[in-house]
Amino acid sequence: MTVPIYKGRKINKILCLSFLGITLITLAAAGVCAALDRSALCQTFCILALITGAFCLVYGVLWLIYGRKEMKTEKALNELLSRQYMPEDPARPDCREFILPKARLTEAARKRSRSVLRWTGIMVLGAFFLICGIQLACGAIGSPLQVLFILIFCVLITIPGLLVQLCLYLKYDRSVPSRIMLFPGKLVVDDTVFPAGEIREIRASPDRIMNPDSPDVFREMLVRKEKRSVRYRIDHRAGRASGDQPFWEEYAQFIAALSGWGAANGVPVIISYMA
């Protein structure tokens, strides 16, 4: 059996934690079977725990390797960008206001979700007719109830993907700002004011894709304070002006202004290569 290998810190983190959860569940099931004196089931669950634990270990090592690699790349990137975005006169920072087309961005995200739903329905029907056609050609369909079960199966296998798409849309719709303002000593996002002295750091996505192995969907800004963090999602990571994904044309200008504001106000602004 070949172990599938994936690049990138985040995807390996997700896989490691997922297999860790499965391992813990199977170990708990093995313990219950041992307590009930079901040795055969206990042995089966122990074998499953051994397999999933091995996968957890593999992806944990890859998580560590890619995490260190991406951190080094991110550090080098920010050292380069800190010189590029340094304001001409840090003692006199400019005030900047950025108005985001929130209605257009959320409508584009809504259209994208509807498109995914439409194509999922087409794929469900395609898979249904393909399976039924193969079984009909082989004479394996014995009753109409079997056809119904095939349809239910084709629908059920798409539910996890649809739930992921729904969660992505809802998170995006709730976290898109309408206005971001940069003032001397404070950052204002809509009605929320972040004094510069209370901000520990700001992490923002780059203005173009620098890490193709990242599973992130949206470009975003994360404002970290001592006790809490606030995440704002801006637009689609792979969006473009001529496409149908949520895309904000002024994002590159915003990142340059935000980095300059951070340098002038003593706030670390980190362009996240890992995003």
C-alpha cells in the first residue's frame, strides 16, 4: 500500500489530527470490547488503531517538516517586504481609507456556492445513471428498491462536500468588512477600533499566490490582541478581475498601506506565506 504524500503544513496538520481522532476512537472501542470479553473485535480495533496511528505519525512528521520550511520562507519574505513597504516618513503616517465592495463580493460567493450545488446535482445524476447502467447491463438489478438505494448512496456521498461549501460561504459572508481605515495610532474595521498599542500582530495573506500547497480558500486579515483575535476574510485566494470568484481589485494597495502603517505605528504586520 502506497501512503499518499501531500505538500504543505496545513494539509498535513489536518490529516495528522484527523487520523489521531480516529486512532483514539478505535482504541476506545478496543478497550470496550476487551472489557466485554470480545477478543476478536478487540483485535480488529487494535489493528485499525495501529494502522491509523501509523498514518498519524507519518503526517505528523510531514507537518513538522513543512512547518519549519514554510516558517523560514515566510521570514525571508517579510524581511524583503519590510523594506519594500517601509513608509518614506514613519513619523508622519498617512490616513488611508479602503471601501470594500461587500455586496458584490458576497454575491459572487453566493453564485459560486450555487454553481457548486448545481454541478454536484449533475454529478449525482451522472454517477446514478452510470452505476444503474452497469448493473442493468450485468443483470444485477433485482428490484426497484435497489435503484432507490443506489440513488440514496449517490446523494449521501456528496453531503460532506456540500457541508464544507456551506460552512465556507457562511464564514465568508459573516466576516467580510465593508470599510478598513488606517489612522495614526489605530486601525478601524467597520465599527471596531483597534488601538495600535493593543495589537500584538497582524497577519495578512499575500497579494498573490506564493504558497500553492496551502488549502486556504480566501485572502484574509487576522488582527491578534492579547486576549482575542479577529479574522476578516477579504476575497477568494485565486480570484481575478475577469473571473466569477470574489475579488477585490485594491487588495495589493491595501497590503502595501497596511504594512507601511504597521511600520509607522510599531505593529508587526506579517505577510503569511503559509496562507
